[in-house]
Amino acid sequence: MKSSPFHMLLALALGAGLTPAAAQRPTDVPPPPGHREAEPETTMLGANYRIAITTTVNGKKQSELAVLTCSSPFQISGFAIEPTADDVKGEPLTLRGALAEQADGSLKLSYDMRVDTPVPMQTIGLAGTAESLTSTFQYKKTGAMGMLLLKPGQSYEVMKISGMVCAITLTPTETPPAPKVPPTPPAEASRPENRRPATAERRGPTEEDRRRYESLSDDAKSKFRDAMRELFSDQKFRNLPEEERRAQIQKAYIKAETEDRAQKK
């Protein structure tokens, strides 16, 4: 019988005194000093939400717990019923959950709520006598978990324990402003060939340029101005570097000046 690749690898592993799992398992290397595992990124919501839990007993409000958050996972801890002199422990409440915003504006809530409720265990004393009755209690964790679709601002009874009702309300408190988008420049102005150089027309004519221009005849001046209008009507000319533009202007001036001198002779 021919040996398969698997059996060949198995024989090599056993020959080295290793099991197949040990042969394939990389050596555990301790992390370097200061190494920290990357924390999972927290999902952010589109607004800040006030999450409030209210507890009522027989229609009378007992407590309210609230937290303000813009992260999807959250946790609230406190008392469903505040401690008193007769009940120094009260009834602790913990709510863990996660929020998700829906396309229709509603919220999806995944929750796990736990409340410690006292359960009477023993009563000491006789009713109707001078001796007071003393009761002992054992606290029992009661809770519920599930998923709800909620409308912001409405109250929902999440859990009911005997006469105590726990309700939750989620209300958006603010919405961050939309990011400012810079205006889109016109298509023609955004093209590279239509962008005007930053250094365009920064240098004016020199005193020598003015003197030579004034020495021309009126006819030559008119021809030079026409040549300038023709040059500046060309988009490619306006986008040239300043030195190249000045060279073409100088060329047009020399032409007008030469023709003017020829006519004066």
C-alpha cells in the first residue's frame, strides 16, 4: 500500500518524538514588555442618548437611573428601591445592553436586566405581643433579557416583579451638526488649463516702458492696444508664466514700434 502525504508527515512527526498537534503548534512566545492587546472599536451612534430606568411600586415612583451615552454598548448600576433604615441593602439593579439605530428612526435594544429582591426566610416574635416581630430575608437575583424595538421618547415596561415595574425610556438629546462641505468650484475654473498663475500680473510696466510707449504715434499706440486685446483674449496666453507673457508683450510692442519708425521716415 502506497503511503499518503498525511502518513509521511505523521511518521516524520513521530520520528522526532512529537505528536502531530505538537509538531504543528507554534512555540508560545511571551509578549514584549509594555505590549497591550488592541481594544475592540466601540460602535458609535449618530446622537447622544439619555437612557433612563424608572421603577414604580404599586403606581408610586421609587427611583430613576439615567446615563448619557453615544456608544452602542452601555451599562447602568444603581438601586431599583433605595436603601432605608429598615432595609439597609435596598434592591440593587444592573442593566447591560447595546443600542442600534434603525433606518426608520427607531432603536433596537438588546438588554440584560438584573434586580436583587428580598425574599422572607424567617420571622421571629409573636404577633399580638409586646415583642416586636423580626424578619430575616435572603436576596434573590431576578432578571430578564431580550431585544426590543423602541421609539425614541416613549416609555416601555421591560420587567415586572410582583408590584414593582421597571420601565426604560431612550431619548436623543442632541444631534451633531453635519460636516461642512466646501462649495464645489465651477467646472471651467477647476480645470488646470483655466487656472490663473498665482504670480500673474504682479509686475507693472517700468518707467522705461512708459517712456517708450509715449514716444509712439497715436496710430502705433492703437495698433499696440489691439494686439494686447488679442493676446489677452486667448485663454492659453493668460495661463502662461509671467516671463513668457511679458516676452510676447515685448514682441508685440517692438513690432508696433518698428512699424511706427518706418512710417516716420
